[in-house]
Amino acid sequence: MERFKRKIDSYLLEWKESKYKMPLIVSGARQIGKTNAIRNFGTQNYKYFIEINFIEENFYKDIFDEGYKVDNILKRILYHSPLLNYEPGETLIFFDEIQKCPNCATSLKFFREDGRFDVICSGSLMGLNYKEIESNSVGNKTDYIMRSMDFEEFLWAKGYTDKQIDDMYSYMLELKPLPESLYNIFLNLFKEYMVVGGMPLVVKNFIEEGTYKNVLTLQRQILLDYEEDITKYAGGLDKAKILNVYRKIPAFLGKENKRFQITKIAKNAKNRDYIGVVEWLKNAGIINICYQLTNLSLPLKGNYDPSQYKLYFGDSGLLIASLDDESQTDLRENNNFNTCKGAIYENIVADMLASSNYELFYYRNTKSTIEMDFFIRDNNSLVPVEVKANDNSTPSLIKLIDKSTYKDIKYGIKLQLPVYLYLVNEELKDVSFAGFYLQKLINKDNKDLKLEGYSNSNVHILSMFDKSYENSNLVKGLKVKQDGSFYKSSKVLNDNEINKIIELTNESINNSIKNIEDAKFSINPKKSDDFNSCVYCPFNDLCFKTNNDYIEIEKDLSFLEGESYE
């Protein structure tokens, strides 16, 4: 099989050069390229490379039967393979399929203390008994979890260089829209990646053949291989229950509410009967778990419900392969990635976040008025991530950003005010903006009617609008320090930031116009206890929408008590 460049390649080189390296255990799901990557690394970077596979060469398991001294282990290896050579400082020993030989993990302590030879172990997460491996090797190894190919690795496989990829990323980092020609190229590549996924064998076939002809067949064979492995390695857990959960994941992802519910996968199924099943699938490396947050505050790990979760496939190509034939046809022939109510988009975002070492969390309040697909965190704040399969508005994201109750959510982009800014700029070319603001229209006792929004940090421009800007009587929170700089709490933007907002707004407006012209818009009816927006629609008798498709809204009259209302 042709060798693809993988991100583990650079990691292995860094590990080799480390002064404090310990034996390395590379784990991951089956067929993601672990053995290929390690073998390539060993043969390219060492004078001698010794590979021991405990499945293909079962007899090697006896090399640990008489103890763990390094010289004795090497001696017994040579009894089996007398033509092998080794030299201190110039040799990599590779123990593959370590799950079949837990004693090998025990030997890592002795290799670390000896220090003459580099050692890498690899094993399928499906069959790896982590408790046993960890107890045998704790403190004497480094762990690396390998996943299927991500989008960047897929681009490498397609022939794209680091410079080309970096050029694309530079637009994102600078919050600039990609030129249309470049955007269309990478959009098509990403659609290819969603269908093909990141399993190396599937990617290889797709690139060599240039078609999707054999992709589905190969993907479905991998799915069957995973099921076979479940029956082999499930240990003391009920294999039928594991298979039942695994097979039902696409069905739940295809629902509006994608939360996985054990009680609905089989008659009389109970959560207590499935303890450990979901975690086993995660530990096997074939699914990602996204837990529901109980409240939106840091730390994330301390605020989630372990009994409420969504399950995603670890490879989006395998999710697509698991869909029914009708969905396959719709997706592959009609390029309809919106099938299954956005499940494909959500799954690939989950996969990308997990590949970047983020743990997955989502949020849904008790009244279902706010739902956020994912939450990640930076150093000091929560970052909501809303996945949209179309260009509809993001009401949940807006609520989260606007609500003062969610103090750990500190930033986001809201485009309502910049729309007005954009329209002014279109009418009056090359104007300078002092800022953009809202004012409370209803306020108890009509107190504190200062403007709220963002101001231009250029004091020359700002002063023409607000002569009192240093301690503003017009704008809420706008205040200047003695040295002339703005307080951190002041919401100010420089010219570059304002221009970026205008550019993003321009792009959003143009996309919306195009979608309207192309008749691309979704029907998202709203309802509450005594309100149903569909009664105003002359076509409601012909509509395909059902009760499950409505977006529940919560009437908020708090503004009558003094809070702002838009």
C-alpha cells in the first residue's frame, strides 16, 4: 500500500530526538494505519528495525516467560529469528498487537531502565485491555492515540503541499473569506472527504480510481470487521448489547433530538443493564461520546451528566456507509449532505474536535429553548459551537451570547448591528464609523438609557461623535484610563476589526441573497403553548412539517421588569 504522510510521522521524529523518551504505546482503532506508520518510521530512521507481531507470530509470546531482562529478551528473539541484528543506540524494537501479550507491557520498565534500545508498541484499541496494560507499564511508557486521517492528511494524500494548505488556513486565521475559486476547490475537497472518510485503504482506492465506485463496499466491509472484532474482544460484557448500541447510532443521529436513549433501543432495555457498553465502544476507538452539560460554567468535566449523551462515529465516512440505501443514493447522486437532519455535519465536527484532543460536550436546557451542538473551552472561557446544515439563523447561539447569566461565555459573532453598518457604507461610501449601538426602548423608570454596543478605538473619530468619550455620558461602559488607553471592560474595535466585521457581513448578506434567488431556504416553524406560526401560512395544509419539526419558543417578558429587549 502506498505510503501516505501522516501527522504521527512528525510526532515519532520528535519522540526519537527527546532526551527523556520512554517506550511508546501507539493505540487506535483497527485499519487506521498504525503499523504502516511505525514500520516506515523504523526503517527510515534506524540502522536496525526489529518487528514482532504477536498475532501473526504467536510463538514470540514466550520471549517473556523467563523474565524481563533486556539481554535475555533479545537472546530469545534471536532463537526464533537468528538473522535479526541489533546495535545499542541504532535499533528500534517494534512490538505489534500488544493486546495479545500483556507481559510485553511489563517488559517496558526494563527497556526504559536499560536505555540502549528504543521501543514502540502498538495495539488495536478494540482488543486492548487498558487496565492490565496500564498496571503492567504505569510510569514507564508514553501513550499516543492515533485516529483515522483528518482533512489535512486527506489533502496531503491528494497531493496538496503544506504551503497550499497554510495559504488556505491563513484566510481563516485572519477572518477573511476565501476567494470564490479557492473556496469552491476546497469545498469540493471537503465534500469528498466527508463521503470517503479517513480510513487509509478507502482513501487509497478513491485516489487511485478517481471515483466512488468501490468506496461504499470497502467502508461496509470495515463496519463488518468492527462487528466481528466486537464479538472477539468484548470480554465480560454482553456482546449482543454492544452490537445493538453500535448499530443504532445512525438511527438516533437521524432524529431532531440526537441524544442516544438506551431505553429505546430494545424492548425493556434499561440503562443499568448497559453500564460500560458505551464506554467500551469509545475505548475501542470507533465512536466519540458527547456528554450533556448540566450548566454552562467551567470546568466542563465537573458539569456534565454521564447518563445523557450523543454518540458519533469516529469516522464520518463510516457513518455515511451505515445509512440506508435511499440516503446513500440521495447523498452520492444528489450531493445532499443535509440528509438525516444534519447528522453528517455534526458527526464530522465531532470527529474534528476529538482529533484535536477536545472532549465533547453539548447543552440543552430543560425547555429545549436553547440547544448548542458542542462546547469547547479556551484558557478562561466557554466557546459554543453551533453546526448548521444551511444558512438559517442561530437563535441558540445568540441567546447564549446575549444572556448575562452565562458568564463563562465571553465571545461570539452577532451580525444584526453590522448589517446596518453595511447598509450605511453602501449608501455613503468610505464613511468612518464611530461605533454601532442599540438603546433600551423599554426600561423600568426609564433609567440608564445609554447606548450599548461597540466603539471605534480611534479617539479622533470617536470624539467627533462623543466628546465625553473619556468617561462617556452617551455610551455604557466606555471609559479611558489616565494613560489614554481604554479600560478592558470598554467595548472598542480598531479599524481592522471593524473592516473584518463588514467583510463577514457583506459575505453573509450576499450568500443569503443568492440562497433566496436559488430558492434555498428552510421552513422552521415556531410554536409555544398558545402560539403557532403556521396559522399565518396559506400553504399549511400542504406542508410536510410535523409536530416534531417545530422549534419551541419561550415567551420572555422580563424586559417589562427593566431588562433590555430587542
